[in-house]
Amino acid sequence: MNKKDLADLIFPDITKTIEDYEKEYPERKLKENAKVTRFAPSPTGFMHIGNFMAVLIDYVVAKSSEGIFYLRNEDTDKSREVKGAVEYIRHILETYNLNPDEYEYRDLNETKGDYGPYIQSERIEIYHTFIKHLLIEGKAYPCFLTQEEMDFIRESQARDKRRIGIYGRYAKYRNLSVEEAIERIKKGEKYTIRLKSPGDFNRKFKFNDLANGEMEFPENDIDTPIMKSKDRLPTYHFAHLVDDHLMQTTHVVRGQEWISSIPIHYELFKTFGFKMPKYIHIPLIQKKDGEKVRKISKRLDPEARMSYYEEKGYPTYAIIESVMTIINSNYEAWREGHPNSPFTDFPFSPKKMSSSGALFDLDKLDNISKNYISHLTKEEVYEGVLKWSQKYDEGLYNILTKYKDYSMDIYNIERCQKKPRKDYTNWSEIKSKTWYMYDEYFKNIKYDFKDYNIDDVRKILKTYINNYYNEFDTEEQWFNNIKLLCNEFNYATNIKEYKENKEKYSGSVIDVTNMIRIALTSLDMTPNLYNIIKILGKERVIKRIENI
Ligand code: GLU
């Protein structure tokens, strides 16, 4: 009996060879230097900001070189799969317009691209073919270590401060005879398949990571599992090797947590003689927590999840910009010089990424977002809030649908000018800044006229409505009328004059306008009052003032 018999026993149905697959995945016909990137999430949780950063880099690298950006669903860990995670990934890619060129959406029965299947659980036959090849070559073997034995090995290694893993004398089954292996399998013993590592831990090799530069690692000598016993699915290490090879990924963008796996991946590619893609290991995303800077945490920080930004209603542009600024420190300067260019035009450089961590700052996001929203048209703001409210605030959605033009007029206050007012940070915030304009929300109001004399307030408001309010006034006419109103009640129209002679007056024009402001909005700070009065319109203005 030989290795082929063992391989046939383990994979009786696998008749194809690696060469067959090489033919099915012919060389991609792309422009010279075009890059092929992939987003390869495991659907074991909801998409977080670190994933998003990887996608942006994948996208920029592919698009700026007229290459391919594809999506691969790495669903080989069935026990950790989270329902809805795959759909959510698609939703985010669609929302941010980062659509992959190749993908497979099983629930929609939709596939694009010639290098699939793009879902790992549909590629089992392919992985098995590659593993079978290794078995025949004697480069992999079935390992019969039980969970208890492995736990025992791990504990003893930890106790003796040795490296953890199945290597050297711990790799008990690496030299088992074919006959014995076959006998055990026939008896129904459980096994995983491990790579028979040819590495030597005392030898070093150099590896060039595009983000972190040249690094030196000891060779891998651990007999890494490549196929799990439970469901015969490959491990991540093995599946990524096969897929990135066949799908011809040129650049792998992934989290820094994978750096420690480089020796294994280097060895796997070498074992098959495949060209390794280039790797860009991206920094951890950090945040300020008081004085400290720490890693952003999915558990502790709501902003670590992509859903946070959607719930808050940040425009997608603001999120992309904020994340781009932490990807490369020269992004902001580039943006200043290219205010209207798509972010994909940015000359991204992996070398300009910080290896120590990328600090994500919510205040900065707010600023970017405010600035962005301030430059939108009233129609765009309306569309933004409307779409957000449709999902998150039904009451607001109904109001916005009913008062479309009215709402746009509100959003237009102090908008069409050189330095537009930066009122709104995100769509969810707009209600809290405009609620008083809608009678539906302007109910059961507790007015606070501060220390104004309430009799004065009543008289002034009444006189304003009866003698000085005219719905068709221009801003200038309106203000002249306010001044007349001031004169009538002995309020100074000139602030400087008032400050110098306070005893002569009951107050100033600021107080008078504030009384009107509070009566109409219940607030003592609002955008331009003239605009508010104009937009509220005669009926509301009179009703609200009569209410006082
Ligand atoms: N499936 C891996 C993960 O979600 C992907 C790592 C990679 O991009 O290769 O962490």
C-alpha cells in the first residue's frame, strides 16, 4: 500500500487534479500592473470599522489600477456563523457604493465573475483536490491526536514554557506508516489532516509586507492543520492559499492579527510552488479613551460597528473620508487639493500607513460630516433625512413626506452662502434641531422667558403681531419694524448705546427679538429669526404668539 491508497481512501471521489483547476482558472486578462484584491470576511459577526478600512483599501488599490475587487465569503467555520452577517456585508458594500466586480449572493441567486464559486463552503471539492495532492506527495498526513491529547500537550508546553503547537516530537503521527493510517481510518478513528512541515524553527526568512516593510521570521515548523476532522472543511490558512492562488489575488489586505501567521502562509505557498500575493497588513483601529489611546472594541464601543453610523445617519461620504484620513496621513492634504475627486483617485501608499495603530476620532468625523452636509443642497439634505427616517423614525418620515417644501425651506436657512451654517452632523440629529418648526412636535411647550418681565413680554408680542408683523416684509423691513417696536417700549435699538446707558432702557433689541424667538420656538438660540418667521408663515406665527 502506498500514499496514493491512503489519499484515495480519504478522498475516494476526488478525481480531478490541481492542473485541471489551473485550466479552469485561466490567467486574468487585465491591463499591465492591474491589481486584484478581495474582501474575504468570515460571516462570524457584523461588519466593523476595521473590515471597512480593509474594504476601502482593497477598493482603492483595485480601482486605481483598473483591476478587480472581488468578494469572497469565508464560511468555513460553520459553528461560529452569525445569521444575517453575509446579507449585512452586502448591504454595507451597496450603501457605500463599494460594489465588488465579482461575488456570489446565494440568497439572491446571483453570481458575477468567472473565478468562483466565491463562497468557500461551495469549494470543498477544490480544497480536497489540493489536499489529496499533498497526501500523495507525502507532504501532509492524517493526524489521530484526540482533543484530550492535544489539550495535554498544550498544557505541558505552557508549563514548561515551550512553544505551543504540534511540531517535532509532539507531531506523533507525522511518520505513521501508510498501513497503520489506513487501518485506523478504516476503524473509524477521527483525524485531522496536517501539513508535514519541512520548516526549521532555527532558520530565518525575510518577508516583505507592503505596509510594514521587511520583516524577519523564523520558519514555521508546526504541522498546521489544513483540514478539520469534524466537517472536512479546510482551515483558513489552507483555504486562503488555494483561493488566492486560483482567483489570482495580487494583493491581500487584512488585519494585523494575521502577521503571526505569515510563516505558515509562506510555507504553504512554497510547498505548492505558488507565487505569493503581496500582503498589506493594516493597523488596528484605536480610539482616545480619556487620556489613554486604546484599541477600538466591538464589545465596548458602539462606533466599532458599521451599524452605528447607519443608525446615526452619517452620510456615507463622511465615513469614507474619515476612514481614508486614518489610512494615509497625507489624505487630508490631498483632499484639500482635490475637493471634487473621487477618493479612488487618491494615490494610496501602503508604506504611509502607521503600523502602530490608526486613531479614529469621532469629533473629526463630526466635523467632516457637518462640513459636508453644509455644502449640500436643500434637496439633498431632504433626501438624506427622508431616507434615514424611513428606516429609523416613522413619525418624522410621515411629517417630512407631508411637508416636503416646508422642510426644504427649513434646511435652506443660512445655506446658500459662502460660509453656510454647519448645523447638522448627521440625519438623526436634524429632528432635534428643527422640531419646533412643526406643529406636530410643537405641543405642550414649557416656555422659559428667563428674567424678562412677563407683562412686558405679553405687551410686546401683542403689539408686534398687531402693528409690526407683516408676512411679506423683506428682512430689512422686518428689522425696521422691530426697531419701531423697541422704541415704543423703550428698548434700545443700538446695542452699544444700550451697554453704555443701561439705566435709560428696559432692555435692548436683543431682548425683544429673543422674546419673539422664544414665543415662536421656545428656544433662545436658533438660526436666523427672520427666516424662521418667514417659513413658519402667518397662521403659525399668529397662533404661537396668541398662545403665550
Ligand atoms: N476570513 C478572514 C477574516 O475574516 C479573512 C482574512 C483575510 O482577508 O485573508 O478574518
